[in-house]
Amino acid sequence: MSDGLTHSALRWRRSSRSTGMNNCVETALLADDTLAVRDSKNIARRALRFSPHAWTRFLTSLHEDTVN
């Protein structure tokens, strides 16, 4: 069963800090303002979806962990 997140119409983005060896994640903004996140090594796997609030909390917690 497909979740529609691998559709070629989505604009998947990769970090500019990616090494180009597919060891990263890619993101795509969906029509409902959620963010799809997938593993660049295995794009056939189902992507995760995050609300804007959940994604912001996730990034904030990562930043706090690197600062402390």
C-alpha cells in the first residue's frame, strides 16, 4: 500500500550539508502543511509525517542537546 509520499510530484529536499553519499534524510512539504521525512538510502520505505509544531519541537530538542 502506498502512502503517496514517494510520488515524483513531491519536491524532496536534502540538506546542503549532505555528503552526497545518501547518508541523510530528505524532506518534502505536503499540501496540508505537514512535513514528510524519508531516508535517502531507502526512498521506497514509508515516509514519516510531522506537523509543523512537532517538527519544530524535534529540531529544538536536537539543538538543545548539541548546546548542552
